[in-house]
Amino acid sequence: MRGCAVMPRQDGMLAHLIGVHGCYGTRKTPNLAMLTAYFDESGIHKGDHLCVVAGWVGNDTQWLSFVADWIKALGHRKNLHMKSLRSWEGHRSYYARLLSKLGPIPEEHHLRPVYGGIWQRDHEEIVKGKVKETFTSAYMLAAQLCMKAALQTLPASETLAYVFAQQKVYKNAAQRLHDVVFRVGKFDSRVLGVDFIVPASTVCLDPADFLAFQLREYNSDPSSLKAKLGMPIFGKSGGKGFGVGHIHTKKELSDLVATLVRLGFLPEDTLHKGNK
């Protein structure tokens, strides 16, 4: 799974509203947030990269106005997928122009950025193998941070439904995320649903894709070419004090693991050994 959208929904209309290419909703849907996740699946940089879930929150009117400007700035492209941009050095000028046009658009339409992250090296050292993985993978921990951040942008009277951009590699994680929201956590009554869509089906996932990619690049190496060219998505903040969200510290992860261990949230193999 690469991305996620969040929106308040009514009458089970979420899948229909989000599936439209322009992310056109009805005037009854007050908020929509698009979130996305990036993970290094190759293992080449194991222990170094930042796992991020990030995106934008806005009401229906804001998203409708965003769509027109975003599509115009895309030019001949149908969508923006940052991982599909190749040969950054060779296309430096073109990418600089494209990203400088697209980057400011979410902020111009008053969309609010949200994010959650965890360093893979910290997860490998502190979390992996210590507790049951179902809800504690790097992806799951980052997603839960981002979901919490999205709710923090809303008044108490408004509701949200989360919509993730569908990818086969995170299919199981997506189902677990649904489970932790509805069957386990129920952490906020404003959360009404979790759904999953194909990223190419709407441009509303594009700025989330851009933001998550940039957060990973910027936090990994702010002097890299990709990080420098992606700065426009940070808007006027320039990356300082940007958005609502959090990246787990090592101490926070250690405290979390200690709590889960006390509660008996142990790996399956540990539980089996204990029963022998």
C-alpha cells in the first residue's frame, strides 16, 4: 500500500466519492484527507531509512478547488508518482519546474499536512521480534501516528473515514490497520471507516505521495538533490514546524515495547515456547 485518504463520510458513500478521478465529493462531506506511505522494500538501505505515512486534510470545497489547479500544473501527466521519476540529475531542470508548480498548491487551498514516521533502524533494534508484529510493524506504527495527527486537525464535532491507496505488497497490513481501528482500538468515535483505492484513480492522492516522499528524503539527507527539488511541498514553512505529526523517538519505542511486553503482547513463537 502506498497511500491513504481520509474523509468523513455519510450513508456509505465513501468508496464512490473517492473513486472519482477528480476526488469530487458531495456538499455533505465536510472533510477529506489523503495519506500515503513509503517504505524501502529492497532492503538495500536496511536500518537507515525513514518509514513515513503522510498526507493532507481538507474539506470538500478545498479539495474541489485543489483539483483544478493540480491537474493544470500536471500538464501531460495523469498523476504524480514520485517513485516513477527517474534520472533526477539528468532531468533536474524539468523536475524542478514540475515540483515547484505542484508543491505550493495544497497549501494555497488550505489543505493541512499530517504525517507519522518511524526510523527503520530503530524498529529493527527495539521493536522487531520483541512484540507481536500484527500491529507493530514499522508501517502500522507510522500509520497510527498519522491517523492520530489527522484527527487532531478536526473539531470534535466532525468525523473521518480513512482511505488508503491500494498496493498488493501492503494488502495484509491494510487489513490489520482496519482491524486495529474497528475491532481493537476504537480509539476515536469520529473514525467512521477505512477504505482502499488504486492510486491512479484520483489526483487527490498525488500530493500525499509527494509529501511522504519528501519527508523521507528530507529527513534522511536534506542536502540530496531529491530533497532540494522537493522543498516546494513544504510551502512557506520551508520544512520547519511543518504540519501536524510525529516521528517516534527511540525512547518512545522502548517505552511502547515495555508496555506491550507487560501486557503479554509477545511474538507467536515466544508464546508457543511458553506453552511447551
